Amino acid sequence: MRIAFMGTPDFSVGALRALLSAGHEIAAVYSQPPSRAGRGKKERPSAVHAFAEENGLKVRNPLNFKDKKDIDDFKELNLDVAVVVAYGLLLPRAILDAPKYGCLNIHASLLPRWRGAAPIHRAVMSGDKETGISIMQMEAGLDTGPVLLEKRIPIAADDTTGTLHDKLSILGAKAIVEALETLPDRKAIKQPEEGVTYAKKIDKAEAHIDWSESATDVKNHIHGLSPFPGAWSEVNGERLKILKAEITNQSGTAGEKIGEPLVIACGDGAISAKIAQRAGKGPMDIAALMNGFDVAMGAKFS
């Protein structure tokens, strides 16, 4: 098929690679404009942009689709379909309707659960037992379109948003190739009206750990915000991010260190930190981190 691929972060790269490997014609790649980063504030292309250029693909970076020329340029591609995954721009009706088979979105949840910007984070934070990929026919609403294909995977007890992100990226790449193989004959199924939830964008203000919550909720909070932005608490006058944890059967006063190397009591139960990160440092195994960061028994996390 003749395809326009629309994506920006690393999560999207696997799908583009899979479409190329499957022999589809990539007429153009759309990605968010390069951002300025680093000490020199040099322009840095997105992961999709960089991959596309490495593979000799034409890249376009419209700021939005309010300019008629951008819409006309898209229409002139004469596409069979557009594949959209974590692109980061709202697509107007003129874009959605331009390809022969419309625009297909690779969404990282089992719709209608977790429509919106942060479905992986929210699934982990909420303690969901499974998630998956939905290949959705896009329409004007926010992730409201009918679903052509669904793939499910369990969320393991030790999964973080980081590990689940990687699993779903691979699953999404396989799913879109499968969906396109039978696209003309594949029937899209309307999403049920019950079970709708919204995965709002992660706010850094959410990252502060509330130790009055149960150990299960604290652990899900930690894993859902790992590796970014990282759930944190303050101890010894320093902010400490906890990136991975396990639930233990110990108990004590919420927010206090009650075991080694770092077991912290919650409102119900306790968690044992496994990976953590001090300010200005990289993530470390908790035993190694505690060698240079003395947190006494009974120390209070706030």
C-alpha cells in the first residue's frame, strides 16, 4: 500500500520499520518539528524523523494543519492509508478523509479504556492486569473511532511504564502490519459506550508519593511513573526518585524507613525500593545507592 506515516517518539519507530520491512511504499513521513536541546540548543530531530532520514524517506514537519498548503500537499500524495502513532498533532477532517482507507491509529490501550495522551502510564498507575494495542479507524473525536484489530498482553507485576512501553511498541508494529494485510475486507467494530476512561497527560505534580496510600497503590504509582517523570519523596533534605519497588508484608508508620536496604511503610503494608535515583545522578540498584546515601532506620519520607 501507499502510506503516509505520522509519528514522533521512539515508540513509533518500530511501526515504521515494520511497514518498510513488509514492503509498503512510504510516500512521506510526518513528524513533529525538531526541538532545540543540549548545551548548544541545537535542533534535534525526533526519533521518527531521524529513522526516516537514515532510510531515505521524505520527512515533513508541519506545525499544524491550519495552512491550506499543508493539507493540499497531503492530498497530493494520493494515499491508500495514513498510519498514525503518537504523532502529537490533531488531524482535521480534511486530513482524516484524504487517504482511500482513511487514517489508522495505533493506540496503546484496549479501547475504550484509556483514550487520550498517556494510556500506558495510566494503565500501570491504576493497577490494570492487562492492556494491549487497538488499531483504530480515526475520526474527529478523541480516540473514539471504531476498532479494526485488537491485541492483548498481560501487565506483569514488575512491569513499569518503561518496560510496558517497549512491549507495546513491538506489539503495535506487528498489529498494524496484520491489519493492513486484510484492510479492504476488515470490518471496524464500534467501541462500546460502557467502560470509557481517559488517560490525561501526566502532570509532574502527580509524581510526589503519598505514603498514606496502600502499598499496592504506592507501588503502582512508582511503576506507572517510571522512568519518567519518576515518583519521588524527600528524605535527609534531598529528593529521591523511586523507580522500581516490590510490596512486602511488613508494616509501620506511613512514610518511615522500617527495613534495609530501603523498606518504607505505607498506609497499609510497605514497599521495598529496588531502583532509585538521587538528584543529578542516574538510576541505581538500591543496595549500591544506599552505600553512599545514609538513610537511618526510622527516617521519615515526606
